[in-house]
Amino acid sequence: MTPKELELLRSLDGRLRKVVEYAKQFYNFTVIETYRSHERQEELYKQGRSKARAGQSPHNRFPSFAFDAVPFPCDWNDIPSFARLNGIIEASAFACGVPIKLGADFKSIKDMPHYELLEDKKNG
Ligand SMILES: [Zn+2]
């Protein structure tokens, strides 16, 4: 893992970090985003890259309730490699007993690199 990635993992919820570490045994991938400030969230919203406004995304929690990950090396056109990573992370989350939701399953914008904690809303 690169120092940058280790730093990102420090801002990630411990349950999701466990899933990432578990999945790393089976597949080469990079975590590219975890916690996102309100400023950055608004910026992405304005650019149309996210449907969530500041405070509405699980990336806005600290530690983050979501992470984005891409296969390594990353080729954004290589959809099968993203799908494979989806399966690896989904199976790892199951093995770790951590319920997650995949961005690939979103009804609105499919977000292949996105993974979030399926949280109990009461705690939100
Ligand atoms: Zn995301």
C-alpha cells in the first residue's frame, strides 16, 4: 500500500477497513477515496459527479462510511476488472460480517468504484 492509501484508510470506518484488508489478499486494487469534506462534496455535486450535497453522502462522515476503490493497474474502460473487484469486495464483506451496499447496484448513477456501509439509520 502506498503512504497515500494508508492515510486514506485511517479516515475509514474500522469495519470497512477490515473488508479492504481482507479483500487485498485476493485482488490487486487501490482505495482512491474515503472521507470527503463538505467543500469537496459540494464541488462534486456542482460538477454533476455526485447526486449528494454536502453532508448527504456516507463519504462525509468521519471516519468515512464509504470508500471508492479501483483495480490496479486501473483502466477505466476495463469494466470486467471493476466487476471482478465488486465480487471480491462483496464476498470479503460477507466473510467479515460487514453489511455493505455496492455503488454498482445503485438505481440512479451506477458507481462501480463505490462501496458503503449498510448502516442502521438510527445511528445516522
Ligand atoms: Zn464513493
